[in-house]
Amino acid sequence: MVTTPPPTNTTTTTPGDDAITLTFLSTGSVRIRQSMVSQPAENKVVLMRRLRCLLDSTWSTELPIGVFLISHPEGPILFDTGESPCCNDPGFLPFYSPVPMFSRTTIRPEDGIVAQLEKLGVHPRDLQALVLSHLHGDHAGGLADLLALHPDLPVYVSAAHWAAFGHRPLAATLAGCNPARWPPGFAPRLLAPSAAHPVGPWPESAPVTRDGAVRAVDTPGHVPGHVSLVVRGADARSRAPTTYLLPGDATYGIGVLDREEADGINADPPTARESLRRMKEFARGEEVVVLPSHDPDTPVLLRERRVYKPRD
């Protein structure tokens, strides 16, 4: 029996501070088939990559189901929601969902995003925005709970992602989403990238805040329209400017980012690899703290403000 680690709350600031800083939360933990974590880029045939994942009898270690709370003067912003505490309940997933074949999630009621925000003194009504990297259940599973308490919460996804899954429930479910559990009438706001706001190697970005300190950049491959966040913040202790890159599922860890190995189950390995290369190029151009959502080292990377230096 897997024991759930306690929720990971790693923050770089103290309440009431106007600095733009991050708190990392983990809504339970997940183990996935090891071949899902990464596969060499030479394995180009999508069907074979997925077959390797399905037949792989080895499982990863416990991985956090990461969520980021961004403290900002305009109000807190949430990047992803994590998984629903109900995800293991009978009937929560449609019978044809492939998720149980590839992952094992452990989560307690108190691990849900609403409960964790309340522990930090944040009510869903306090949020100014929710940005979803994508709509997989472990990134959007808390969506219904949040909107039940804050129905007017602005929720952002990319236009490409919504076009791929928003109006295609069967395709979305087979891809690992759970549209049956999205709020009734769910219609997110679509991010609008602009060439007026380039960021490093990305020719376009979509500002999330008026000051442009939080921007969404395109990192497709894991799924169509996947986005990551670039946050221009500050270290809590030194107040030194700090740039954070939140890659969502564009990479599962720093090691596989270095090797340019995309996850094993994505539908577009060449595009996924190009997203990895852009992230590395960004880190070559300036000091960046890269914080993958599922990397067990992310709490330490955040706490120590550890700058990522590509090895090649």
C-alpha cells in the first residue's frame, strides 16, 4: 500500500509581502509507468511509444502532483489545480478512460486544492486567475471544486488546446482528460499570445497580469496547445530578481530536460522535443529556475532558488 506524503508547501515569501513569489503545493502523489516519464527522441513512432508504456511493468517513484500559487500585487494566481480527491471513487472516470492503465494516484480529502488554499489563508474568491497548462485530470481535477466557490474565476487555456479537446469529449477522455467532471457549461477564456510580448526564444507570449510579470508561452507536444508560465519574481531573502519557468508537463524532470527526452505517451514527439530545446535555450540566455510540476526535487529547487544550467 502506497503512503501519501504530506502536502508539500514550499514558499519563497511571507504573507502580506508584495513581492511576486511562488508557493508549490502537491495534491497527493502519482506513480506512472516508467516509460511514460521519458523515451529517447529516436523512438519516433507514437504507437510504439505508447505500446512501450502500456507493456512496461516498472513504475516510477512517487511523483508530486504539482500546483503553483503565484503571489502577485494584483491578487494570487493559480497555475493548474492538481487532481481531484475523488479521482479514485468508483465511476469518477468513464469506463473507457485509459488513465487507470498508466497511473496510480494516492490522494486524501485534505490534499485537494481548495483545502490546501484554505490552510494558506487563501479562499478561491481571492484568486484573480487560474491558468491551466492543459486539461489532463492531474492538472485540472480541482477545477469543479474551485468554480463551485468562485463561479466567476477567470480560467485560461490556450486556444489550440481548447480546439483539440474542448468540444470533443471522446477525444479528450481518450487523451487523459475527464470532461465529464468539468463544470456544466465550462467555457474557459482563451490565451491570446502576441508578438508584441516575446520572451527569450518564444516569439510570442500571453500576458496574464497587467504588469507582464506572469506570461504564458507555448510548449506543445505533451498535448496540443500545452502552455508553460514564465514568472518574473524575486527571491524572498535577497530580493534579487528571479525568473521562474513553470513547464507543467512539457518535461517531467530536470534530468530528462537535459537529455531532451519527452514523455513517452505524447502524440507529437518532434514538437515535444522542440519545446524542450526552447526551454533550454531560454535558460542559456538568462538565469532561470525551472520547476517541473512532477519532479520530486522541485520543492528544493524552489527553496534554494537553484538556477538551471543546461549541460549541452
